[in-house]
Amino acid sequence: MSKKEPVLFRIGWNACINCGACVAVCPQEAGFISPFDTIAVDTPCDIACMACEEICPVTTITHYLHEIDAA
Amino acid sequence: MYDLLVVGSGPAGATTARIASERGLRVLLIDKRQELGAPIQCSGAVSGHALEEVGLSPEGEFVQEAIYGFSIYNQEGQKTTIDYRQLKPDEYGTGEGKKPLGYVVDRRRFDRYLMTLAERAGAEVWLKTEGPGLSTLPDGSCRVLLRRFNKELEVQARVLVGADGLQSQVGKWAGMRTHIKLRELASCLQFVVDGVETDGLLEIVTGHRWAPGGYAWVFPKGHGYAEIGLGVTRTMTRQNAQAHLEQFLKESFFKDRFKGLRILEIQGGGVPLAAPLRTQYADNLILVGDAARHVNPITGGGIHTALSGGKIAAHFLSELLAKGKKPSRQNLKGYQDRWLEERGNFIWKLYGEKSKIFKNKDISSRDEQLYQIMSGYFSPHSEYKKI
């Protein structure tokens, strides 16, 4: 399987209920977290499975492509 | 040097810390929060039996409402009621010498109470403390890096107990793959509300229309309040939990009952309808509670399993260390073996039943199976009723 394009996650903090469900389904290694019980928002994710976006009860996680926006 | 460093002061961690301290171990219990229990991700239902089993009594400090039974609904609103006030009127009820079947607890107060008991038993507790990593030392103990109020420090312990919940990082420190599959974590949202009457029963609503791959609930919450929520499996629906909850409130057979509700709190999170972790130990490390997925895969209930898992962990570890044995991976396997024998094998069996139902692609027969298993599960004759 080819590696996916790395993405960066963006969290709409206004809707976030800090439940941590996104972290619970995240296959990343330890530490891919923010200080607010969510997945990391400042680190590129090369797994890009989007399980975090799916599980979010209030759908407040989105992503953008790392390369495009960083360039 | 501590015997145990317990990461996470929820029901599993605080119970491990309390019982291990009572049995003479030197315990440090840490939690990253400044107050326990919040943000709440849980409805707070726990049986009286579950409290008794770990030496707790239902204190006013944390009990919000007494529970006497269940009503299980199908999608259309037909129900099976299992009210122990009627089934066993001599044992359950409000009169003298009678008791409730269970309780809805305030998780903020409950978790604080459990931590208090751990402290009174001799455990040291540090709040606002988290641990970014661990390393194993040559003498068989481990060193854990902690951050407490922005200060970095190192603690040495024989065994690290990961009780850091569904979002567990502790197992990942040791390279374990502990995340939950998307299809096994129900995405949940609940409102604590005013203006919805309840009658001492946990009400559970099944049916794909309201909660695909999960169920909806109406639980009494004390002071005339109720909690209304639901969980869905996201691989079975395109809509999120919030949208499903809106539909349940506005369109279900309860819509008239819900008409005047006022929302007081919004809570949510992931509820695992998952199998236990296949490996719950590593060198110097065990996992307990949600972190080990000690949960009921049918109901998603996790307080009872967290309490009993904590007790099993505390007993096992105090015996192991008293014998002077090293907490190696090999020796800590005994913890998981004991847990499987006392709890886990039953949970695996329940998981097998849950998986069979969830694999059924025909929605109406799956709904019927779910209604049947939920109704059977809470009956007085169920082989699982004490999990």
C-alpha cells in the first residue's frame, strides 16, 4: 500500500467537547495528542486514516494537505 | 522508589491504588487534570453489586439517583421492563431493609471519592501531572519522566499501571498497539436535561433508525433531571452522533415526552463496544480499566469492569512483589491470566455474541437480535448480569 499524503488536522474548538474519542481511535504512536485531549493539530499525520474525523460526535475535526498549505 | 506508579485516577486507577496501598505497597497515583471526572464521557450507571465487590458503599457524596431496573425498547417503542421492585419485592425497593439494584453516579464526585479513599489508604496523589515516557532500568524497575505543574521530574517505580482510559498513551510508550478500531468505538453524545420524567429505571432504546450500531438511553440523573443520549457506530451511518440525537429527540416515539426538555449539560465521547486488549502487559507495565478495554462490549458499561479490574491488579501486584519477583513481561502475564479467569473470559464470550449480531447485514433482523440480547442481558436469569 502506498503511503498517503501527510495531512494536518484542524479542530473547531468551539464545538469540541474534549472527549478524547479521536485519540482513542488514533493508530499513531504515543504523543500524537494536543494539550486539550484531542489528536495533535500541529504535526503532520502520514497515516491519514481519518478515523479521528469519523468518530468525533460533533464532527469538528477537518484536515488539509500538509505540502500544499505548507508550501 | 515506589512500588507502583498508577497513571490516571479514574475508577480503575484509584481502585488499584487504594487496594495496593491497603496491602502495603508504596503507591504514587497521578492524574493530568486539576479536577477528576470531567469532561464527563459517561452516563454513570453502576450496579450495587459492583460497588460491594470492591468494598464501597453507595455514599450520598456521589450517588445521584437509585436505580431499580430496566426498560428495553425496540425501534417502534414496544418494551420489555425488568423492574426488580416487582420481580424481587422483598429485596429491592425503597422500604426498610430493601435496597436499590444500582445507581447513577456523578462521575466528578465518584472519581474524587475513589481518589480520596486511595489517599486515606496511604497512596500519594499528584494532580496536574502527566508522563511523557518511560525507560526500563537494569535492576528490573523502571524510570518514568513526569511533568508536574510545568516541572520535569523523574520517578522510579517497580511497576507502571496504565489506567489512563480510552485515550491511553501508557501502553503506546511500551510500543503496544492500543488504539480502538473505528467500528468498535461507539460515538456518543448525551444531554443532561430538565423537564423529562423518569421512574428509577434505566431506559434503553434499540433500533437502527435511532442509533445504528448502538443504542439510545434515558437515565434518571437525580433532582428530577435525566440524561438522554445515544451512541452510534460510524461505520454503520453517515451521520454523526449529534445529528442522530437530534432525530431521536424530535422524531422518536418519545417525542412528546421530550417536548419541554431544557438542556443543562452536553457530554459525549467514545464508548467501547470492543474486545479486551489481547496483551495487557509489558516489562514493568500493566494496563487496567478502559486502557485495557475492560468493558462490557454489549452495553459499553465500564465502571464495574474498571473497579473489579483494579482489584485484580492490586491483588496480583502485591502478591508478586511480596514474593520478590521481578515485574518482567513474563511474570506480569499472570495478571492478565487471572483477569481472564475472573472476568475476561466472560467478556470475550459477550464480545463473540456482539460480533455475531453486528456482522448481520440485514437491518431488521439485526435490530431484533439487539433488542433480544439487551432484554435478556438485564433479566434476573442472565448469566452475564453480574458483569
